[in-house]
Amino acid sequence: MDIKRTVLWVIFSFSLLLLWDNYNRYTGKPSIFFDNPTTQTAATPATPATTDNTAKTADVPTATTTAAASGANGAAGVPTGGVTPVKSEVITITTDLIKVDIDTAGGEVRRLELLQHHESGDEKKNVVLFNSDAAHSYLGQTGLIGGAYPNHKSTFTAVAGPRTLDNADQVQLVLQSEQQGVKLIKTFTFKRGEYKVDVKHDVVNNTGASITPSLYLQLVHDGSGVGGGSMFMASTFTGPAIYTDTDKFQKVTFESIEKGKVEHVLKGDSGWIALVQHYFVSAFVPVGNTAREFFTKKLATNLYAVGTILPMGTVAPGATASMDATLYSGPQESKRLEAVAPGFDLVKDYGWLTIIAKPIFWLMIQIHQILGNWGWTIIVLTIVIKLAFFPLSAAGYRSMAKMKLVTPKMTDIRTRFKGEPQKMNAAMMELYKKEKINPIGGCFPMIVQIPVFISLYWVLLASVEIRNASWLWVHDLASPDILFGSYHIFGFHLTIGILPILMAISMFIQTKLNPTPPDPIQAKVMMWMPIVFSIMFFFFPAGLVLYWVVNNILSIAQQWFINEKLVGKAV
């Protein structure tokens, strides 16, 4: 029996199954593998959540200042339907990293542009996260509940002040709104070199009685996904996420919110809420460990919210209560994420092999600090990993080389004992024993290395650091190689580059170096595998293909050396 060939068949079959599954998701059909809407890293079961989690959550206004929310269904006691137009002013704050539009109608963040990140394939167009137009809704909203207090539907006035950094290290925007004697002051502080925005809420009680307001922070997003994958790649997650120190990181899909089947933590004394997409994230992070509630809910057709509610305690007449939070909206750069809050680096999703992926990414960072180019970093990283597995893979290639040498004898045994499987297996085992061949020696090293290869795949897929990074002729390592142009074929956007072609050639050479399957059908399948996989690699990011090309070249060199030098002398 040839266990290695069986393993290759399993890998090939599973690859085709994944390809079919990704095609289903690409065309809007349900996945056969990824139907679970929530990812939890904690062992503690989450508490089931309904569309409106608690009485406090129901007090958060469901109508928004966007056209998308017109006609929204509100909870009991909450106004529903569209918002009466009010005179407002959109104030733009510009720093070295972001350009932010904040509307005095509600004091909400309506647009946020990343000045250092442009869209893939269009260097003149910057990435925009928060936005509000006919096609896309993505907003940051805050306000008070617990009474007739200012919220994200109230009219605010802006205090005069600078709107750009100029020569300063920070710039502030102060908004004020008062309703029935309760004043809410929102202070946004933007700092040079930071995607973090400090958001302070001061509640001034100008009434004659004590009040007990609660502050809500929520992110609103339409139900559409944001890039990050094709039918040939693992699709990245787009949607809400909630984190607490006890229940850890939990992802929630828009589909599950729509169906009212969401399960996530409802209460805690720590944590934050976020909206995650490929390469980027926005989050409200309350400062300090205080009691809070978490909610997700449907606001209107194709419009959803994730938020947190924080009680501000009793505020006496004439007194002021304050609550600080951080709004982060920017790239998923590991160093920046780690500086925001505990567990915030989990938004950078490495899949189920995070424990291996994180050290690999750390090694990438160390190499990049020396080389200064992500393309060369990927090449050196591949070499380092290959050297680390050299003894293991050498043993596997040595076993494969010996198997190739005895292939004629194996073919003869199969011919002589055709139709007699027991005698055939006995003769094969005798041959293995005589030639000192371990039939699983060629596949075991490959199986051991698979988790590392999968982890590296996710590292390269999830790392915004390589986005828009160039290497030789490749302009963006996070996009497909387009050296020879881009075409539309059968409704798909196909790019033609040299890396996938090199990948096909390297796979073909590897096939020739391996033992030829005695079964003619298997032999033909093995010959077609390079072509099938190369078609997939035309859609893969150039950084991933670069890794596989370098890995294949190193494998070919190692296998050729063993075939020609070691086995030739020993056998």
C-alpha cells in the first residue's frame, strides 16, 4: 500500500471541497463548513441574546439621522420612523493619519478616511471606513438614556477652535447639547500619529433633582460584507465583535442578528465592542473597569448595531459626571492594536491556529526590521522555516526517493498478484522490509508541517502590513500579481502574473521528482494537479504565491540533492 499517495488524494479531494464551498459563499449560497455565526474563545457558554437585550437596550434610539434608517421599528417607548430634519453642520477634523467628518446633528461620526491607506488597485482613492450614503452606512453614535436626555438624534453646537493639527500634537472638537436641563458635552481629542480618538462625555445636571443617566456607545453598519476574499480563498469576517475579560472574543454575523439567534455576552465589568473587516477595524473601548451591558440589534432593513451601555451613577443637581472612552478606527496593525486594550489584537484573525501564527508573525516583524521590504521578508521567512524543518523533510524526501527506486518492483508485484490483495500486501510488506523502506516515511513529515503552512497562510492573509507593499514588479503583495494584465473571463476578474506561472512550473517539476503512480488514472490526476492549483493561485495575493513559489523551489532543490547525491550512493 502507498500511504503517501492516499494522503495526497485526501488533500487534493479536500482542496476541491473547499473550492466548492468558497464558490457557494461567493455566489451567496450557505457554507457547508462555516454556518456557526459566533466564534468564542472562552469555555464559558455565552448567554442567549434577543434582538433587544435588556430594558436599557430598548431605550437606545433606533432611528438614526441616516436615510437608511427611515421607517425603522423601535422598541417600546422609543420614537420610530424617520428623523425630523434639523439644521446641522458637518465638521471635518484632519490629522496626519485620518480625516473625520462629525455631524452636529447627533454628534455622530459620519465619515472617516484613512490618509495613509489607499484602495487596492487605486492609489488615488483612500480607504474610507465610516461613511453614510445611499449605498453604504457605517456610523459611530453615542448619547444618553434613562430620561429625556441628549442622544445621537439631538442637535449639538460646536465650540469654536482649530480643525487641523497644523504644528500642534493634538486637536479637539467640543460639542454641546442640552435637553430639559441636562447638558451633554462630547469632547473628541485627535492626536498626531494615532488612529485612536479620545471621546469624553461630560453630563452636567442643571435641573433641581438628581438624575441617573447611562451612556451608550454604538457602531452602526449595513449588512453588506467588505471584500476580503474570493471563491478561491478563505473568506475573511466582516461584522460585529464583542470582548470581555471573562468571555473573551466573540464574533457575531449580520445574518444571525437578522434571525434573532445571536448568542453573546450581555453584561460585564470590562470589554469593548467593534466592527471588524478585512485589514481594518473600528471599536468603542470604554476606559476603566466599570459595569456595562452589551447589545446587538436590527435598526432597519439591512441596518444593524452593536453597542455597550455604561451607567454613570447618580448625578446630583449642579454636579457633573464624566465617562471616557476610546474610538479606534484604522488598520489592524499588531502594535497599534495591542496598545488599545486587552484582547484587542484578537480582531486580527489568524484562524484556529493562532498559537502558531502569532510567533510566525513576530518572526516576520523581526526580519522586516532588518530588510525593510515585505517581499524579501517573505522569502527569508520561507527559507528560515524550510531550514527549521530540514531534518524532517529530508527524511521524508529520502523515503520518497527510495520509493521511486523500487517503483518497478512494486509495479511487478501488483501485476503478479492482481486480484489477490492479501498476497499483494504481503509481498509489498516483504519488499519494504528488504529495502528498509518506511511506507509512511514520505507523508509523515508533510503532515507535521501542514499546521505551520496553514498558519503562515493566515498570517499573510490577515496582515495589513503587507497591504500595498511592493516587491520588484509586484505593486501590492496583498493583491494578485498583474504583471501581464487583468481580464474578465466568464464573469470573473482574472489577473495574469508571473508568480502563478512559476508556481505551476515548480509543481510540475515536483511531480516529476516524485514516484510515478502505478495506476494510469492516478498518474494523469497527479499531472493535472499543477494546472488546477495554478488556476487558484491566479486569484491569490502575490505575497502568498511568492511564499509557495519559494517553498517549492527550495523543496525541489532539497529533493533533487537527496535523489542524486544521498540515495544514489546508499542504494
